[in-house]
Amino acid sequence: MNIDGVRVVPLTVHEDDRGYLFEMIHKSDPFVSGAGAEIRQVYCVGDRIEKIIRAFHKHDHLHDWFCIVKGAAKFVLVDDRKDSASFQKYDQVVLSDRSPKVLVVPPGVYHGWMSLEPDTIMISTASHEYNREKPDEYRVPPNHFNTLLGGDPWEIKGK
């Protein structure tokens, strides 16, 4: 990854004749405890159709950990931490249920995602409870970084 502190962590899948199980996140994981963060909230986000864009926002204090448990999604991240060695660098990553991973997003990094399949489901774990009266987030529109990124990051490009 290009952005300091952003990681994609592969998960171990345990499978037998009944089905499968994978653990997404533990308080003791180095990307949680090593970041000085705690797990405070877990929530589920579902997109009924493909190409739904949920972007962009960042946090001052909150750490995010994302896992796609059904379907697939494209994530786009932009570092907005002026004191970071990776300031204004960006990353794109696709997560899917076929190879489960956790995407680690530290505070100060703008992030958003787009569903790539119908009925995509994401489990999000956060280091802080969401405060609806005074949210720890800054939002910009999905096309805000088009110039920095050299085009529309949400465009699906063939190889």
C-alpha cells in the first residue's frame, strides 16, 4: 500500500462440510493494539445493487477496519495528513468474500467504497462510537479527488 498505516490483512478461513468461518478482528491484533486504538463499535452496511458509491470521508480520531463478507467492493483512499510521509498519496484496493481481508484505515485518510456486485455486505469495526450530534468526520463528494487521481477513481477499467 502507498499510504502509511493503511494495510490489507489476509484472513484465515476455516472450512468443513458445514460451511466456513473466519475471524475478522481481535482487540489483540497488532493493527488494533499497536495503533493505540480500541474496538468500540461494529456495524453492517449493505448495498442492494452494484455501483453504489459511499465516498469520501475521513476522521480526526477514529480508526476504521473494513471487511467485505458478501460480494465485492472497490475502496479508494487518499492520505490527507499533512505531517505524513504519504501526504496526498492514494491507494485503491478490491475486497471480496472470495478472499476475505481486513482493510485498516487510520485517522486522517479519506476513504470510500463502491459495491461491485449486487447485495454486497460490509462489516465495519470502529475505534469510537459514532456521535450523531458531533460526528468525527469530514465529507467531500465522490469526485473531489478526480484531479489528484488523474481521473474518475470509480470508473471500472478493463485490463
